[in-house]
Amino acid sequence: MTRGDLATLIVRVAGRRSLHSAFCILHFGLLTACSNLPAAVQVSRSGVGAYETALATDGTGFAMSWYDMRDGNDEVYLFVGRIADLHGELDDRARRITTTEGESIGAYVAWNDGRVGLAWSDKTPGAHEVYFQSFDQAGMPLESAKRLTRNEPWSLVPAIRPWDKGFALAWTEYRPASSDSHDGTGEIAFSIVE
């Protein structure tokens, strides 16, 4: 099999309500690595909701990020492993990335040059700000989290992709009409992180 061969792995993530669930689809480059996996593997059972799952692969390993409220606050979690490690629940094998008082949401991952890049939004400073941190192939941090934004608009939903030896990030700079509504205006911001 070549890296161009695609297999689809559907990961079911439990939602906040019993009838609500989210599905995330990942295309792996190695069809044989996924051939023995069930059609859906539940990887999180936080009991209070897990959201916005993101997946990335380098062909033999994968990284999965999400946020959930198992500890009483929206916090970001990361699992990095080999495709063969995707069995059973990953909760006890995932690393909690954030431990902030504000909500940490919108966690997304990418692989590049043997590193996993993770970007998310955190509301601890008052408004949502974008953060970035890189990890090795075993999921160990290579650096402390970096705050990328420091501005009045809410910096939300960071997309992350490999770029040269680093990562390209884009996100929404959102200005709410009021603190009680989701009406408002947004613009797109972009940055490169080495």
C-alpha cells in the first residue's frame, strides 16, 4: 500500500445530550493499518460532553485533539500514538493540555517534520486568544504553550496546517455585538509558527 491509498476511520465522539453525537472522518495513508478496526470506535466517555475533535496523521502515527468538560471546565486534550494504538477509550491515555480558569476550546492538530502542532482558543485572558504548542511523536511537549494573539476581538477556531518546517495558522477575529449574543462581525487572521 502507498500513502496515497485511503481508508476512512469514523470516530464517534459523545455529545452533551444523549441524542446528540458528532462524527469526525479521518483519511489514513495506509489502508492496511485500518483494515482491522471497527467502523466506529468511541474514544471518549467524559460523561459531560466532548467536542470539536480533530485528527492528523503522518502515515504511521496519528494525533487526536478535542475539548471536554470532565474536570468541570472546557479543557483541551491530546492523544498522540500509532494507528495500532487506536483501540478502546483513549481518555486515560490522553494528555490534558490546558488547566486554565477560562474555557479552552477549538483544539486542532497537524503533523509536520516529526512534530505535532496543536492550536486552540482560550478565554482566560478575558477574550478568546489563540495559543500554539508543539509535541513530539510520543505526545510529549517540545515547548511551552505560546499565546499568539493579544487583541480585543475574540480569536476563535484556529485552523492549522504544515508549512515548511513549521505550521500555518488561520483563525477568526470575531467582534460580538454584545457579551450575551453571538451576533457580530468577523475577520480572518493568519500567522506562521516555526
